[in-house]
Amino acid sequence: HLLNARTRHEFIYSDRELGSYPIDVELLVDRPPNENGDQGAYGAIKVDLSKNKIRRIPENIGANDSMEVLNLSSNLIASIDAAIGMCSRLTDLDLSRNELSGLPSTLILLTNLTLLKIPENKTISKFPDEFFERVLKLTLLDAEDNRLSEVPPEIKNLTQLTHLDLGRNALSSAEGLRDCRMLETLILYENALVAFPEGGMCLPLLRQLWLNGNKLTALPSLALLPSLEQLHAADNHISSLQALEGLAPATLTTLDLSFNHLETLASLLPLASVGFSLQRLQANDNPVASLPPYRPLL
């Protein structure tokens, strides 16, 4: 591990029963002269301490000013010192599967972040103030399985964001996502959504939309989703497929409507609009599925 740290500028110490963040990780790396002939910066570029038993990230985290990738996933971390904001070169930060109840306010100083993963912390309820006004290079944001109750409208400032996972939270509205125009994957399953913004969401590049396990009574308007390939809407309260009538994108290949409230054969007629492109259709466990003509119709 020390040899790799010194020669590759990486410190990989995963799944080793480590109980605390190593002191002086930043000193493990050689300091070759920079272009001015001075000694270069301390620190490993990549640090992977995943799958250990670390409970807190101390102040010395800020001493590694060369770090670009930090993986602290699958630990027991409940607190992160504000000094993490000094790691200004970080592009990839993984805090998945820990015990964080909040994020340090200094996270907004990590303006080079492109990947942020905080899923399965269970109790994170919000992002730091100004986060979506300062950390603007994100392409992937994974905050699945937390307690987020709203999507700040400032998220539209993330003009490079292509993958957003907010599944298993407490969202009752998707209003803030209306103009995230670069999104290709949007995951909102197992929230408390009852409807989508009036007028729909303009997401021209969106290919996957996951809405399973909400309280939707109708599908969102598909008119502004021309690239959609997969729509997962199982386990909702959907009783109407009107959104499909003449508006479904020709790219749609997967549609999951199982475990909803579709009751009549007439309610399935809008499926004719997507019949030519669909490769996978699931409508099982709706009331209509018990009617004799149901299977031949599909």
C-alpha cells in the first residue's frame, strides 16, 4: 500500500477493518519537483478507504490538497470535518452507505466535483446552502435512500448533470426538476409524488425515467421527453394513460405499468400509440388484467 501510494499517488486500503481515518495520508507520497524546480504538492491523488469501520473524518482531511478521488463508502461515518472544503481538487467523492445526518457546509467549496454519491445514509434531509449555486460541474448526483423532502429550484444550475438519483426519499414534488435539460437518467422511485409539474418537464435528452412506488394517478406528459426509452411507473395509483395518446416518443421501448389502477379495456387503448416501438410492456396486477379479453388485446 505504501509503495503504491508513493509511485502511483494512490492510497488504496479497502475492506481492512480500519477504525479511523489515517493520520498523514498526505505524507505518504513522493514530492517530485514541479516545473519551477520546487518540491511538488503532498498527497495521494486517489484515496480509497471504503468498506472499513471509520466513524469520523478529522481535520487532517484538508491537508491532502492533491486529492482528486476520495472513496469513503461503506463505513460508519457520522461526521465530516469542515476541512474537507480545503480539498479543492476533488472531482469524485463517494460517501455512500454511511451514517451521515447532514453534509458539511464547506462542501460548497468543492467546485471541481463532477461525481457526488451520498446514497443510503438514511437521514440526510438537505444539501448545504448555495450548494446548487457553487458546485456546478456535477455530471452525476446520487442521493438515493435519504430524507430529502424537496428539490431546490437551483438544481437547474447544474447544466452538465446527466444522472440524478433521488429514489427512496420523501419528495412530494418534482417541480425543481422542470428544466434539468441535460438529464439522461432520472430516478425518483419510492417517494411521495402525486403529480408532475403542470405543463410537463422539458428534458429533451432523458432516456430513463424511474417512478415506481409513488402515488401518481396519471403518467407525466411525454410531449417534452422525445428521447425517452424506458418509463418505469409500477406500483402507483395510475388509472389513465392519456399521456400516451399521440405524444409518446418513438424511442420508447420499455413501459412498466404493473400494480396500478387500470380498470377497463378502454383505459389500455392509448397503448396503441407506442405499440410499434415497445419491446417490453408490463401491465400485470391491474384490475383490468382479470378481464378475459385483456391478454389478447395486449
